Amino acid sequence: MRRLMALMLVAVFSLSLLSGCNTMRGAGEDIEEGGEAIQRSTY
């Protein structure tokens, strides 16, 4: 029973970390696009 519980916890944490990486990558892309827009407006 403890093994099953530990395995389930590892699976949940793994999935949350993967989704967090995707979210951070999306936020990074948004910030980069904002920076590029600022650069284009200064020309």
C-alpha cells in the first residue's frame, strides 16, 4: 500500500513539474515577444 501511495505521489509531482515547465516556457516566449515589440517601436 505504501509503495502504491509513493508511486502515485511521484507521478503527480512529475506531471506538475512538466506542466510548470510548459507554463514557464510560454511566459518566456510572451516576455520575449514584448521585448521585440519594444525594440521595433524604438526604430
